[in-house]
Amino acid sequence: MKWLTSHLLDPIRSRLFYKMLIIYSLLTLIPLIIVSSTFYIRSSHLIEKKATEEAQQGLSGSAEKFDEVLYAVKSQMLPISENVLLQAMFRNVKKGQVNASLNASVSELLQTELTTARLKIGDFVGDLYVLGINNKVLYSTDTKKRLLYAEAFWEMPFEFDRMPEWAFFNDDKRMACVVKIFDEGQRPSADSEIGRLIITLDAAKVRTLFQDYAPNTFYITNSDNQIMTASMQNEVGHLLNSRKLQSELVIQQKSRYSEFQYVLLANPGTGGLVQKQALFSIGVTLAAWLAITIVTYVILRRITIPIQRLTRLMRAAEREEYQLISGITTTDEIAMLCNGFNSLVQRTSHLIETNYKNELLVREAELKAIRMYINPHFLYNTMEYISIMSHSPEKAKHIPQMVQHLSGIFRFSITPGNQFVELGTEMEFVRKYLEIHRYRYGERLTYTIDLPDMYRKIAVPKLLLQPLVENAVVHGIDRLPEGGSITITVKEEQYELVIEIENSSLVSGGLLETAAGNGDSFQNHPKGLGTGLDNVNARLRLHYGNTYGITLLHLEGTTLARVLMPIQILQDNEEG
């Protein structure tokens, strides 16, 4: 319920457009539902009557089609039963004689007759069986001889002795037609009967005759309501469910050529014309409601769009993003409100622009002062190192290399142009700077630089790291008699660049000093931090905002300066 309120109800409550659209939609939908429902109820009775008539006509057509099959099978069996070859075979059987040639001719005759029946009537004609007076199957076109109830076929009653009759029972879920065969020249009687001929219908293929009906709606039953064939094979042989007969509309028709009944279970209330009428009513209602909703939507949008745009621009103004609203062509109260907002934004933007220019001039002056401080400060310190080294013959041999590093550093620091450089270039400057100090401190100073190649192209302010490394040397390594190490690590955390400069120091752990994310400077920190860190932090904030800066952490035996800045790739034409 809480999710529903927060994701659905709250947005609707907070939007005038949604409220008005829902109200107008309901005002049109309710009358449409009333009219459509009344029309459906009044016309349902007539439609049900019409649907019943259609179902009756459909059943008559299906019954006529199936009756033609029953009649065709009967007609096909009569000439077969009177064939002289077949009667001669029965007489031989009755006398206990076997005539192989005659039996072969009968077999060929019956196979030919079965093929002819399938061609004339359909492939649903199953198999042909010849039954003797002892219920023995004398011949079968079915290699498996699946005649389950041979005795029942012999005992079944006949209305006419020489006419084929359809069995009132199923044999292996097949319908069967039976005809008596009498001895040639004898009157029909129990003594003159010499055999019976049976033709079956394949129940699975017979279903194709009524495949247009939905499952469990069309059945062929005998007079006792036993299912002879149906769309569902597992129902054959069972009694038709009486519950279906009570709950459905039952349409029955008797076969003209057998005792079978055709049963159709219809439900006009949920199908046929009634269902079509219901769908039509629903469709008309939805179409009318949708059309009215679209028209209402278009009209309301013309009213609420300026209000929504004004709301978005006011929220943007809260984030100091000032934009004017355009496209106001009316002169109503909403237009007056929008024009007033535009006037307010223009005045506010003018004041902000004026203050920004003044602040920018101040920041540029401060930045120039910072850079003027960095270059001479580093030069004076390095020249002092060279002067000290010149008094020692052992160290004096390193002065040419040191001067070469110094010239490279000085050339890099005073070269005009971009205020941003690649991190790889800046780190090369730091390496030269540390190499100069290694000549002075010897084995007292070791350093490592961990700069993955993927970060070398990232843009950083020029001379950003030099004050931090200088701070690590002066306030860390220089104060340790045994010396120490400096580790510079570049990595990425949460899509932002982190540069850590860690050096050995005498400061005890636990003191955390930060300059990122607030307006404080390092001026009130303990003595020894110097103005270098303050200048670096000021440059980071000037370029990237107060979210970025330096965090200084004093650990046990080490000091860690952590620089946080965004990841930006240096453009070839980028200028400071």
C-alpha cells in the first residue's frame, strides 16, 4: 500500500493535469457504461435466440454430412455380402474344407473392396472383418485383428436380415457396421446364416468431420446416451455427462440411417452472437471513451503545459539554473505569471553575472599570485641545494645532472600556455624534482611512483603536485636523521581521480586535517603545513568547485596527502 501511494497516488495528487484528466474521463466513462450495458441487456435475449437457431443449423449440416458417411458404408457392404466368392468360402468353412486358391481370391476381393470404400467414402474407413458362425475371425484387413467383441457382433439384433446395421456399441473405440451373410438360395433364417461382414470406422479420423466444433461440445451417442465418437478420444465408450446436459443448451438430432443421435452442447450466453455483441459493446464504449479522453488530453495540455514548464524552470532556478520560458502566445492569467517569471529570471541572471565577473577577476589575481610564488620559491631552494653540494667533492660530480634536471623543471614551470597538463607530464616533473633531492639526501631518500598507463592522459592543473612533494620532503624526510620514503599512488575511486602522496614523518597518528568540501583553509592548522598546500587546495576549488580538494592525514610514522579531483581528459586546444 505504501508503494502504491508513493508511486501512483502521490504523483497524481501533485499534478493538476492528472487530476483534471481523471475527473473528465470518469464523467464520460460512467454514462457510456450505463448506455452500453442497457443496450446489451435488452438485446441479449434476441441474440441468444438467434444463436440457438444458428447452432441448430450447424448441427443439421454436420448430421447430414455424417449420415452420408453412414449410408455410404451401408451401401458399400451390400454387394460385398452377396458376392459368390465370399459365400463359397463360407460353405467350405462350414464343410471343414480348405481351398487355398478360393481363399486367396476372397482376400484379394476384400482388400480391393476396402480400398474402393476408402477412396469413395474417405480414409476414415477403418478395417474389414469376416466373422464365422463360431465367432471366429475368418479374414481381416487388420493385421493385428483388433476385433474385441466378436461374440457381441454375432448376438446383436437386426431390424432387417439382409440390411447392414450399425452396432450400438464400440469395439476398441471404433464404430462398426455389420451385415448378415446367408447361404446362396436360402431364405434368411438362423440355420441359413453362414457368417457376418463387419466394417469399422477409424475414430481418430472420423473426428475430422466435426473438427470445427470446440472440444467437448459435439458428440455422437447411441440411444442409451453412450458416446460412440467425440472430439476427445478418452470420452468414447462413456456415458455423456448429465451435468453438461443440465448446465448447457442441448441440441439433439437423430440419424436417418442408424439409432445414433447427434448432440451439440451450446452456450449462447458466452459465445456466438451474444459474445460478439458483448465485445462490440465493450469496443464501442472503449473507443468512445478513448476518443473523449484524447480530446480532453489535448485541451488540458494546452492549459497545463505552461504551468508544468513554469514549475520545472522554478525547480531549476532553485539549483541556480536560470532559463526563460518561451512560447507564451496568450494574454490570460497564466501568461501574466510566465512573463513575471521571465522578468525575475532576467534580473537575477544579470546580478549573478555581475557578481561572477567580479569574483572571477579576484580569483585570477589570486591564481597569478600563487604561480608567481611557486616558481621562485622552488628555484631559490634548489639553488641553495646546489650551493651546498658544491662544497663536497663527492657530491659535486652530480651537479651537472642536477642542473640538467633543474633546467628541465624550470623550463616546464615558466613555459606559457595551458594551465592544464597531462598527468604523465606532471609526474615526470615530480620525478625530476625528487631526483634533485636524492642527490642531496643520498640514501636517506627513496621514492616510488605508481602511475598506471590508463591515467597518464588525465588533465591536471600545472604544478599541482610540486608543493605537495616539497612539503613531504621539507617536513618529512628532512626532519628524520635516518631519512625515509615517499610513495606517490594514482588510482580511481567512484569515478573520481585520487592522488596519494605518503611520506615518512615524526608526527604521531590520529590527526586528520581536510580542506575538501568546505570553505576552511590550512591557515589555522598546526605549524609546518605551509602555504603550499593552501595554494594547491585553492587552485583545485577554483577549477572544480568546493567538492574537491586535499585531505591531510597524520598516521603513525607517516603523513598522507590525498588529492581528490574529477577525471577529465586533456584536449589538445584546452587552455587555462
